[in-house]
Amino acid sequence: MHLQQQISSSPLSVLSIIFIKVGAMAFGGAVPAYLLHHFLKHRLLTEKEYLEALNWCQSLPGPLATNLSAYLGWRFNGAWGAFVATIALLLPGALAIMLLSEVMSSAPQQQILSEILSSVAAATVGLILGMTWQLAWRLRSLSCLLVAAITFVLVGCFRIPVPLAVIIIAPLLWWVSKNQGEHNASPS
């Protein structure tokens, strides 16, 4: 039976399967992409409808994946659909974390476990440094690099919340962009 035919007969169970699959395969920023793939593949939504849903969910507070699952579940099956879709999306990851934490807490502190965790931490640091390098490479002027460095120090070192850091940095950023504009406008 084609999924579109199933959706008309039992939308909640079909949506649950889709959200459980996505919850098991993706995390973080990949969830919307996986959901888009499944909803387009099964012709449950058009790309335009999906992008409208994504826009609305991005404007809401809270995690995008949770907002999107709640909205899409609601769209097909009301409040109950929103609840079931959200639980179905979150359940695989929550179960995996609980299982891994149980295994790690019951396992004797072995050298290999410590080395695995150190490797994961090193890989994470490498990914963060790589992304930082890619972003910094696009900052062409020394003043933009300075603004980025000050923002990093405020948020990363002094633990100032990002919105407050933006308020602090905004006048500096305005001054930098104004001076760059004047510098670019002046004859060479």
C-alpha cells in the first residue's frame, strides 16, 4: 500500500513511523532536511508548504526540530498528532542516550573507554576549529576579525549571553561598517 493511501486511512501511525525514522537517523540541524526528504518523497507536502512550515517554526522559541515535528503532526492530525509526532521524533535519541549512559556507568573504568571519549572530544574540537577557520576566512578585513574576536571573548570566556554580547558589540560593528564605507568611498 502506497504511503499516500495509508495517510488517508491512518495518518497518525504513518506519521509516527516517519518521525521515529527521522529521530533515529538525524540530530540537530539535519532533522529539517530529513523531514523535507520524507515529506516530499511521500508527497505529503509540497516544497512550498514545507518551507512555509519551516519559516513559521524558525520564528518560534525553542528547538527547530521539535517545533517542526509539532507543527507537521498538528497539520495532519491536530493536537494529538502534534504530541505523537514530537514524542516519536524525540524518543529514539532519548532512548539511545539512556542506553549509552547506562552502559557507560555500569562498565568498569577501562582504558579503552577513556581513550574513546578522548578521541570523540578531540574530533569535536577539530570540527569546531575547522568551522571557525572557514568562517574566519570569509572575514576579509582586520576590523571584522577584531569584532569576531571580541565577540568570542565575551561569549566564550566571560560567559556573557549572546543577546547581551550582540548589544555590546552592535555599536562597534556599526562603527566598523561606517568606517569601512567611508574608506571604500574615498578616492584611491
